[in-house]
Amino acid sequence: MIPQKTTDMTFCGPYQQTRRHVMRKRSFLTVDGDLILIGQPDAGLTRDYSQSPLHRFKKPGSKNYMNIYPPSATLHLSNIPPNITEEYLTSAFEQRGFTPKGFKFFPKDHKMALLQLNDIETAIEALIEMHNFKLAENAHLRVSFSKSGI
């Protein structure tokens, strides 16, 4: 019989192996490499954004809640004011190190668009960086993963 630890690691990819190991140790690493121990004070490394007005997915059953999709290389951009151009948006992404492969406004009213990046990892980083980007005095860009490509 194969020991449990061996079978756990045998049937997982590297990501799952690391995640399983971290969960066993009951700790998590942040993006900055800081270690958070479960049940220990967090030293200010975590925050609760569940009641933030910028949290779009807090109401179960809402239109936004029904449009949550897994990570993909295509981002869905919304809350775009009428005066914002494709060039402005692609330039904003480029200035932060993200090179779009494609861009397409939705045909109806240009309040939404799709932006294609090279890969999922880049799209994740771009979503983190660009969500809530200030477009105008009272308009912030909403960024989420798209269910479809360009």
C-alpha cells in the first residue's frame, strides 16, 4: 500500500502539491512573500473588502454576481465613459506594462469592451493593477475576466 503523503503528491500537479503542502502547514504566502499563519495575528496584511462600495460581486443573484468567470487571457472592461477612446485605454494598460493583443468595444454604446492579453498570468496581473483605475472624476474602470475571447 502507498502511504497517504505519496498518493497525495502523485496525483497532483506542481501547483496543487504546493497548495496542499501550504494547507498542511496551515499558513499562506502573500504576493509580497510575507507569511501568514492561520490563527495568528495578521500584522495588517489582510483586509475585509466585503462591504466596500467597489466590490461588485457582494450581492448573490445580482447581474454582476451572475457574470463571474474563471481567469482567461481576455478581460471584460466596463463603466467606460463615452469620451474614453480605445487608444486611451490601451495606452493606460501599456503604461503599466501590459501589451494588449486585441481590443474591441461592445457595439451598442462603448460602455464596455474586451481586451485580449498574451496569457492568463498577464491578464490576472492586469486585472489586479487596472481594476478601479480612475477614468474620469466620477468613473472608475471595472475589470473582470471575460467568458469569451475577441
